[in-house]
Amino acid sequence: MVNHRTEEEATIVIDVGSSSAKAGFSGEDMPRAVCPSVAEDLHLSAEELSTYRARRPESRECYLEYGNTGKDDEAVAAGDHPVRRGVLRDIDEMEKLMDNLFNFELAAYAGAHTPVLMVEPPLNERSQRQEMAAMMFETFKVPALSVCNSSVLALFASGRTRGLALEVGGGVAHAVPVFEGFALNHAVLRLEGAGQDITNRLKGLLEERGHHLPFDTVRDVKESLCYIPTDRGVAPGEDEYELPDGNTVTLDSECRSQAAELIFNPDAGGKDFAARATDGGLASMVMQSISMCDKDINPDLLGSVVVAGGTTMMAGFVERLQDDLDRVSPPGAPMMASVIPHPTSHEPGYNAQRKHAPWIGGSMLASLSPFKQLQVTRQEYEDSGESIIHRIFL
């Protein structure tokens, strides 16, 4: 993607998830800022801000709901998560987060002349969309705002307008069929199980082996050493993780492989988790979602099951999903499901991008000349009120 626009001509693209927030300018290949989606009161000098950026992680999963945290975990969180399980829970905390993104991360206050594209999760409630619009227009004085579905943008980032987007992030997973650039909301399925649940499961496995680590450390262990078991090749053996104090923790093969099993097989997560997974694991969700759509478009959906989100970056994710889809595909299906990126023939340019796919799709969309038709201006908002944000929604 080549950026031919100056920052003054570009649109600010913002994607706030359950564990990380991405922000940057349209026309750019990757977000300029990727930071934990927690609300913090930042009052930092330029030098302090540089140090803060160098030390912080890209994401911080929400662990407070599990009730198994200690003093180390309490010290990690300098703020709260305004978005939990993909749902906006606290508009005041979101305002703090947005202020940090505009002023500290982008160093470009949006109010003067820069339109904003907000990425929102599938099935977002109208009231939450209106709250976001009110905050953007009234607090940050943006000149124009557009709101776009994250799954539609993830598919767009892969170069498609038809297919099924499977987003697996920090707090929630969605299976969203998309046809000609529009999400088919009647067939959207949701699993309240994603990255933070894998981390919590790994934390339990480590504690069974006598290792009591802070939640954020366990998250890094997960991202460094855990993998998803498949029927392909030889499973990796045990490995070591070096802690900040120099000590090491040894993870056996079972510990490395079983933490993520629950998103594919909810029974592996225990009774409480299985009770939340009413539509089964990821492969079952995908096939059920497709079956709820018109049969005429099933081939388009089956042929492009596009995965997106940080959790899909785990080793073995794409291979396991493809294997499970092959197993659950019903007899007589018009074609076998095909996961993008494909496990063996890699999708050019999309493999590494899928972690930030919705943001990248938003950057691409906002670079197109027809994008202005998807914007609501501040004048239109003042004339018509909050509800106008529903008129132009992708």
C-alpha cells in the first residue's frame, strides 16, 4: 500500500479491541501505535513517553474477571479495560483511552481537520455506536466520522468482499459471513472464549506444576512457547522460558499444547467454559454460520474462511482449523472449506497482516475516493442527532 497523502489529508483509523488498541493514518501499511486497550492517566514528558513506549507490551488481556490474581497482577494494570469481551463497558474509560491515542500515540489531536474511522465489533449495539459517535463529535470535535464492521474490514484486508471472517482476538471470537462487503448479521455466531481464556488455562496448568506467575507473564509465555496440536508432523517437546529475574520455567509438551485446545474443543475448558460455548468450537461455529446463509452463496463462504486476530497467530492455528473443518464438513457439501491463509500455500501478503487485519482493511478503505460517502460530518450530526450514525454504516 502506497501512501500518497499527507497526515492532514488522511483519515485516522482506530481499532480498539479487548486487549489492544491500534491507531494510525489511512494509506499506511500498519498502525503507527499498538498499545494495551486500558485507560491510563498519562502525564508524561517526551522522554518519559519514549521510555513508556519501549517497556509496555502491545496488548494486555483482561484478567480481573477470573478472580485468581495476586498482588503482582494488581500492580500490572494501571487502568481498566473499557472494552471487555468485545463490548464497550465504560464510555468514560474509553474517553481516556481515546485521549491517549490522539495526544500521546499519534500526537495529532483529531478535532481540527482529521476525519476518523472507528472499527467496531460484529453485532455492536446501536446504543453503543451512538455513545461512540457522541464522544467523537462532542468531546473530540472530529469533523467527520465513519463506523465499519471489523469482520468486513478483515475480509477487505485479504482482498475479498465475499467470504466468512473468523476473528479470534483477546476476549471474544466471531464467525461472520460477508457478501458483497456487507455482514450477514442473522448468521453471525459468537464465542466468549479467546486469547485471555487460553492464558487463564495456561496459568492453571502452570500452577498445577508449581509455577505461580503473574497473568501478563503467562501471556508472554503463551505467545512465546504455546502451540495448537494438529495431525500434521511431530509435536514439539518441552521448552524453557526465561523469567525477568533470570530464573527459567520448563514447559512440558502437554502444557504447551493443551492451553489453546479449549477454543477448538470447549469441553477441554471445563464445565463453565463449555456452557458458554453454545455453538461449539471454532470449526463448528464456522459451519453453523455458513449453514444459516442462503445456499447460493455457500460456495463463496466455504471457499474463503479468512482468519484474523492476534490469537490466530499461534503456531498450528491455521492447520488445526483446516483439519477440523475437513472433519465437520457435512456429506454432500458443495465444496470443502478453505482457510485463508492456506496451511500450505501461503496467502501473499496476508500471513503476517492478519493480527491487525481489521485496522489494515480500514486503512485501505479510507484511502479510496468513494470513502467520503461513508462519513457522517459534524454538521450532519448537529442537525440530526446521534441516530444519524446508523444511516451510513458498513
